[in-house]
Amino acid sequence: MKKNFIGLDVLRGLGIFVLLVMHTAFYYFNGLFELDLDNPPLIVTLIGLMLMFAGVFAMISGLVHTYQHFRKIEEHKILFPLALKHNLKSGLFVLIIAYLYFIFTGPGVVNMSTQFMSNSIFVEFLSSGNLINTTLERVLYVDSLVMIGMNILLLGVFFRLHKRFFKKITPNFYLISAVLFFIFSLIRIPLYEVYLNALESENWVVVLSLNFFVNKNNPVFPYLSFALFGAWIAALLRTGDFKGLVKRVLPIGLFLFIAGVALYILLPDTMLQRSIDPVWFALMMAQNGLFMLFILIALKVYDFGKTKELNFLSRFLKRFGVAGLSIFFIESMVSAAVYSLIRLVYPSISLDIPGSLLYGLTLAIIWGLLLIVWEKSGYKYGVEYFYTKFLKSSGGSLKAAKLSEHKQ
């Protein structure tokens, strides 16, 4: 089995880079609360769409964790219980980082109706000088890292079911699971109303029971389906038959993308309201298909094509794919601190859409330059560094080799 897929690192890195730009552009756009969500500018709609691209990380994570699970068992001859323990530890580590991130260092949660932004503790301190407590909304919020951690843990359930009912690796098990789970995720539409009513009435049993599954912004319904589609691709990749992979994945990816776009066009546009409705489901359908196509393209270009050496841009993005979680963990604090310094020099600064995009792009490029320097130390003491240390006792992580690949 192939040890690593460069295309997935580049694709993940591209996603993180775009997310860094969009985060800053969204949170430092001065006219955010004056937007007409019923008739928004095209650029605002595009930013909103890109901020909803967490599914690409879910699919890549599902693919990578499943592929490495198979590899540990088949090539390294690690016993299934230890491989499952490794998966459990990985998911728990990501969840711990997720809550540290969203409570202390993460971006704001915007409430458009009240025109209020709930900041994390350190971001609020750097922005206003006020030391605040966290809010219930932030603790319950299912951000992209919480989603990835939950997906990793729940994949372990599917690994166990697969081993229980199949003697050999069966890709269709993961495909059928992904499709059925995605369809079942329609249940989020009525359950979200149940969740909101329970939250309002302080029915904490219902709130805590449903939170990971239906609460905004990236819950198990439907994001586990993204991970399961990734697991399906991983099961197909084991053979190294890329043409066979394309024949299986391309038709399903195209169908989901086209069907999702068609539904989105035909249904009333509620995308920027972030309503949990049929439009939301159409977007999820289109994204599931689109991200499959992204993965096929990335694998073709970097792993199964003619590319022998990465050019500067590909290497630049790949570093984000290897050590981007460390940057993601602190970027909101840094952008808040930099903006506060700018306000000291220009107290009347007010960023319009182009200005906020330029601010975000500038900071993202600077992060990329810092990664070039940090790469020489093996990204020492970053989140990924401690992740590999945490997993060492259960078979280690391939991430360790990636971190030290260009260490000097």
C-alpha cells in the first residue's frame, strides 16, 4: 500500500489557506451587520459558501484515517484492538484541541439578529482588552475540529462493524453506509427545532443528547457521511488501481454535485441565513459530490499523474496541509492582535470587502512564509508535534514522518 498521498496534503493545505483568508475577511469586514441577507453581494455569497467547506476536511480525514487503519493492520500487522485504540486516541486528542481552540483562541460566533459577536477568551482580550468568560453558545457549538474529532471516533464504530460482518475489506460497506447515513441526516431538519426548543426551555438532557448530532455548524448529521465517503475512497485506494477508483467515484461524485446544485437553484435561497432546511441539504449533497471530485483531481495531479517534483506553490500549500492545524489554532488571536496594533496607528480604520480580503490574504501569506522557516525544525512544539507524541504508544502516526521530512 502506498505510504502517503501528497495530493491530499496539498488539497488540505489549500483548504486551510482559503479558510485563513476567509476567516479574517469575514470577521474584519466593517459592514458585516449591515448586510442584506435577502439580497447579498455576490462576493459575500461566495465567502459564505467557502466558509461552509468544512466537509472537505471531513472527507480527507475519513480517507486518511481509514487508509492508515487498513495499513496498520495489513502491512504493520498491528492487532485490530490496538488499531482501534489508536483511532480512539486520535479522536480524543482532536476533541481536546477543538475545545481548547474554540473556548480560548478561536474565531467569533456571529449573531446577525442581535448584531453581536461572541469571541473566544483570548481574541476578546486582544481586541478590546476585556477578560471575559466563555459562553454556553461557544461550548455547545460544533465547529470543524469538533466535527473531525467526532468523525474519527465514530469511524471506529464502522471499523468494528466491518470486521464483525466481513472477512476482507469491502469498499461497498462504506459506500452504502455513507449513502444511508446521508439520507438519514435529513432528520436534522426537524430535530434542530426540537434542539432549539429544548435549549430555550433549558432541557439539558435533550440539549446534550442532540448537540453533537444537530447543532450548528458542523454536526454528525450529515458530516459523518463525508467521512464515510472518504473511508470508501480509502478502501478503493488500497489496490493502487487509480483508473478503477475513478470509474467508481467519478459517477457518484458527479451525480451528487449536479443533483445538489439543481436542488439549490430550484429551492428558495436561504444559504446565508444558515437555515436548516432543504436548501441546506442540497448544499451538503453538492459538497459531498464536489469534494469527491476535488480528491480525484488532487490524487491524479500529485500521486498518479506525471508530476515528479512539487513547484513552489504546491510546496507552499503542502506545508499548510502538514502543519496547518497549529496555524489554525492561533490565527484568530494573531489577526486580532495585528488589527489592534493597526488601530493604534489608524484609529479610524474601516475595512470594506476588498480591504478585509486583502488583510486576510496578507496574513495567510505571512503564515505560509513562517511555515517555510518552521519546517526546518520539523514543526517542533506545534499541535501536530504533540499529536504524534500522544499516538506513539499505539503504533505511531505517519504525521511524524511528514513533520521531519525536511528537518535540518
